Amino acid sequence: MKLLFYLSNNASKEQMTLSLVDNNVAISIDFGTSGVRVVAVTLQCAIAAQARRSYPLLTPHRGWTEQNPSDWVEAAFQALTEVVQQLQDYHICMVWFRWMQ
């Protein structure tokens, strides 16, 4: 299988190909309001591994809600480590991030 893609930051839209094999996975790191979810998905759209970690919402004053960015980083690394440890027979071909909006 070949995947065709373009470099979005390249003005000439240089075409590139990437050979993909059945044991490749893409990893999604999804930062939500209360936690992070890391999922590894195969090319057949099956979940190969997943993990979640939560982080606290801080309320220092009434009506305020804050988060500590270092909590995001720590939670993401913990979840990513757990997922990668489950992927011994896979190759990671892509990682993408999604942030809360």
C-alpha cells in the first residue's frame, strides 16, 4: 500500500510517497478538558492500543477555572508510554495532536 501526501508548508506542494505495511499504526494524542487520551489505530481502522490519564481542573477563586500545563505534559507522557509498550509488533508511522477547542 502507498500513501500519497503533500507537505503543507512547501509552496511547491512537492509530492511524496510513504510505503505502509500492515503492522503500521498512527497515534492520536487528544487533549481534552479533564484529561488526555492516546490511541494507536491500524491502517484497517482497528484500535491497537489506548490509554487515558486525567489532570485536575484548578479553581483558585469562585468562577475561575485553570489548568497547569505541566499536568498536561505529564499525563500525555504517561499515556503515550503505556500505549507504546503495547505496540511491540507495530511500527509507528504517524503521530498527531488534537487540542480542546
